[in-house]
Amino acid sequence: MGLKPKGKGRLESKAISEELIEQAILLRREVPSRSIAQIIQILEWEGKAGPGEIKRSTLQEKLSERGYSSRQMRIY
């Protein structure tokens, strides 16, 4: 019989909520030069996200997918 590998299964998604992404987009549109770190800090200060809840890389990816990366915002 022996040992069988235990599958990891599906890990619970810890994706950023749609509401937080919308708030981040508003902050980026307000000041296009605002960094991801600054956006996260503002969301945490305003109590919209807990400390460490939003990962920089994830938010950067989500903003980029929607056309709000810093590179895409330079056009405006």
C-alpha cells in the first residue's frame, strides 16, 4: 500500500475585491503618477483594506489588466 501524496486541493482565493480595485483605479486616475505603494497606503489609512491585505504585485497586475498601469497612464 505505502504512502500516497496528499493533494493540495484548491487554495482559497485571496484575490483583491472588485470594490478595492475600483478604489485603487480612482486613486490612480486622481493622480496618475501615484505609485502602487502609495495607493495601498491610502487604502489602508482610509480603512478600506487591512495592513498587508493588498499585495503590491497583485494590485499592479489588476490595474494593468484594466489599463491603469503607470506606463499606460503616461498617455493622459
